[in-house]
Amino acid sequence: LGVAAHLYFFFVSPLVPELERCHVLAFLSERKPGIYEVEILKTKYPNYSSFKVGIPSVLIDEIYSPDFWPSGAFISKFYFPKDSLNYKTPKDRELT
């Protein structure tokens, strides 16, 4: 038997609008190798991008460090909508 990695989810915004999931995954992996889950979120305006980022729980302190992210990035805990349980299918997410 094995234990599944526990992911902690963050909201990350406002990043440049051209960013895709693969860019955020590459950034995270370069900064700290690990298993991440990244989902691009729909934004209210087209001039920025926002992401839901799942990180291993052992990296929480590092992720909250102001030196980890680009200057000006906003990081907070991701709050799941109450009706979102089990709404994702594997094709809707990207895992590394």
C-alpha cells in the first residue's frame, strides 16, 4: 500500500494573460521539484490570468515566501465552491 500525496491548493493572480498551465508548471518545477496540479481559471477581465495551483503540503511555507513568486503576484488559499466536489474529469486537469 502507498499513501497519496496531499495537495494544498492556492489561488495565484494576476499573472500576464499569455501564461498557460505548462508555463506555471515549468516555473514551479524549476523553483522546487515536486508534484503539482495547475488549472487556469476564467478571469473577469482579459488583461491578466489566474490559476488554481495544487502543491505538496510539505511546501506550504516555501510557496508563501515572497521570494518564491514574481513581484506583484497575489497568493491565497484556494476556496473550492461548495458544489464543486468531484466535478472534474481527468482531461480537465494537468498533472506532473
